[in-house]
Amino acid sequence: MDSTPQNFWRKCSTCKKPIGLGANYYICSVSTCNGQRTGYVFCTVMCFESHVPGARHKNAGAIEKTAPKTPHVGT
């Protein structure tokens, strides 16, 4: 198991670039996309817009959020 500390929060669901700690990111306004099971996050509005056609949303928007400032310590 890798014990290297992670210096980012999560990776973008579209382009896989890291979303930094404390950085702004976007989620989909459609509840099935932002639930715990899917948890899609996007680094830019462009990445969010790339997600919309494949998800077949009729009316979706990007909601801006801020990532946690400290890494999650899990068990």
C-alpha cells in the first residue's frame, strides 16, 4: 500500500486532473450524479459540460463548491 501523502482532494471525473485542497470545483445539479455512489466532481465548467451529453440530462447545471482544505484521513 502506498503511504505517500496525497496533496490534492480528488481527481476530476472527466479529465482526471487533481483538484487541489481548498480549490473550487463543480458538481452536477442532477441528484443522481452528485450522490455518494457516483460522486462526480469536475475541475472546470468545461469538464462538467463534457459530462452532460453522456449522462443524457435534459436540464443540468454546474454548482460551484470548495474542496476541503485538509486531506481526509480514512481507515
